Amino acid sequence: MITVKQLTYALLLGGMATATAYSQDAANEYVAPPDAGPNGKAPRMKVQLLNQGEPTKQYAVIFYQGDEAFSGLLEFAQKYHITSAHFSAIGAVSGATLGWFDPQRKMYKKIPINGQHEVIGMSGDIALYQGKPVVHTHMLVGASDGTTRGGHVLAAYVSPTLEVMVTVDPLTMQKRFDPDTDLTLIDPIPANKEGQ
């Protein structure tokens, strides 16, 4: 959207500012993978250990009104020293930013989700990159008319709750930087290294 200030400059400069405004808007449509991290916080998040079974633990990570779930999951992983896990979730959001990975640009195209939506499904994993936990998650949301939208989660603002069930895996998963995509991808350990 062009502001009054940009329009004034465009009239004064014979349209040059309009081109600048358009290119700035296009740049804001995309985000690089390293910058696609958490936004906001989850001060109301609660965590409950569901079982301490061997070889896996299971947690319920519950978010409430206004919590930003992506950063909350990262905070959970750091606080509970999660090195490898997978999770699924249901609930609702008042807004979100999802992403679609454009392999040509090596960036995520932002998909804004405005207003109240049901979280039909959210799934993802936690693995280590350079010794720190990294959350990777996708989400499918539904609007009041039943239409759906989905993508890679860049931010998700909870309303009224999001219930995430996390299963901690017995072996640590590692990620590596992939120069072909600029993404951090899971790098499985070959079976023979695990003694199998």
C-alpha cells in the first residue's frame, strides 16, 4: 500500500517513488530462512510432563490467548533441553504468518493469516543445529467459511488455546546447512554409525 508521503514524492519525482515503493513492498513479501525465526513471546505457556517412559518422554505444551506459539516452542525446547522431538497440535489463532518456500529466491513468501482461524493441524520437529534446538513446523488453518490455508509457520498468535503434544525422541537429530537452499535440513546418521 502506498502512503500519502510516497504518493507526494511520486508526483514530485515523476513516478520514481512509486517504483521504489513497489520494490519495498515486494521485498517485504519474502523472508530469508535465517530471519524466519520466532516473533513475540509466550508468557502464558504451560508445560506438563505426561509420561517419563523409556525411551521417550511426552509433554503437553499448552498456549493461551496472545501467546506466540513458534517462539514458545523454541523456549520450551531450550528450557527442557530437547535435542530431538516431533509434535502435533490443534487449537485456534487470531492471526499468523505462514510461509511458502520459493526455491528460486531461497526465501519464504509470506502468507498472512488475518483474523480468527481454527488450527486444523500443526506438525513439526525439533532438532539441533550448531548445538542449539531448532523448531520446524507447518500449520493448516480453517476460516469461518471452511476454506483452508497452510504453510511453514513463521508466527502464530494463539486465541484462545493451542494444544501441542510433544514426543521426545531417544536419539538426537542434527541439522546441517544446505547451501543449495540456504535451509538447515535434518542430517540423518547412517544406520551403521548407530551400531545397527
